[in-house]
Amino acid sequence: MGGGPARRGDGGTTARRERLVALLVLGVGVVLLVSSPTWFASDRTVVGVAQLAVGVFLLAVGGFLLRRSRTAH
């Protein structure tokens, strides 16, 4: 079905998988940032700040992973 697990020498499959994980992490970070104003509007500022912090962290991690997936292979 999925083509089996990536072999050690199969850089194309590994790079593609790493890129997809990076894009997933970036997407989650964007959703958290875009939805954080909802918490501020409902007077739950602490939750909004925490969500912003996690969103920014995930964007940084996703950017790092995306850059790594492009340069490593």
C-alpha cells in the first residue's frame, strides 16, 4: 500500500517524510496563532498568551525542520 518503510539509502522518501512533518508542525502553529484572538476576546488572556507562545514555538520548530529537510538530502 504505502510502499513500505524507507530504506537507509532512500533519501528521497526520507526527505519527503521530513518535509511533510515540518509542514504539519507549521500548519498547527499557524492555526494556533490565528485562533488565539478568540481567547483574548473571551477574557481568558492567560490561555491566549499560552497559545501564542506554543504557536510561535511550533513555527520555529517547523521552520527548522523544513530547512533541515531541504539541506540534508
